[in-house]
Amino acid sequence: MMELWENDVSGSSQTLASAVNGEEGRQPVDRRPAGLTITVEKIDRVLTAIQAEIEMLGRERTNLGLVREELARMEAKWRSA
């Protein structure tokens, strides 16, 4: 799969450069095709959203631990009464 992607990237950048410059004799411009840039930006957004979700779940875990502790204290108090 990676082999296909690498072949696609190298071929795309040369084709893109030729199409933009309109000349076959010029050297290809070293830049990523627009489709890859968009994909990288989408991946960055997804990773940012995942990181925010992980942080929120960590806070929820902490809160749940506090609730469990309080519940255990209340149950111990009721048993002793």
C-alpha cells in the first residue's frame, strides 16, 4: 500500500508541475499535490479532536473516582449508624 502511495506522489508532483508551468522542459516544483495537503489537514483536525476527547475522558475518570469515593464514605456512614 505504501509503495502505491509513494509512486502516486512522485508521479503526481511531476505531472502537476508540468501542467502548472505549461512546459515539459522545466524542472518539477517540489511541493505536495493539493489533495495530499487537504488530507494532512484533515488528519491534523481529527487528531486534535481525538486529543480533546482523551482529555475530557480523563476529567470524567477523575470525577467518577471522586463520586465513587464519596459513595463509599456515605455507605460506610450508613452501615455504622
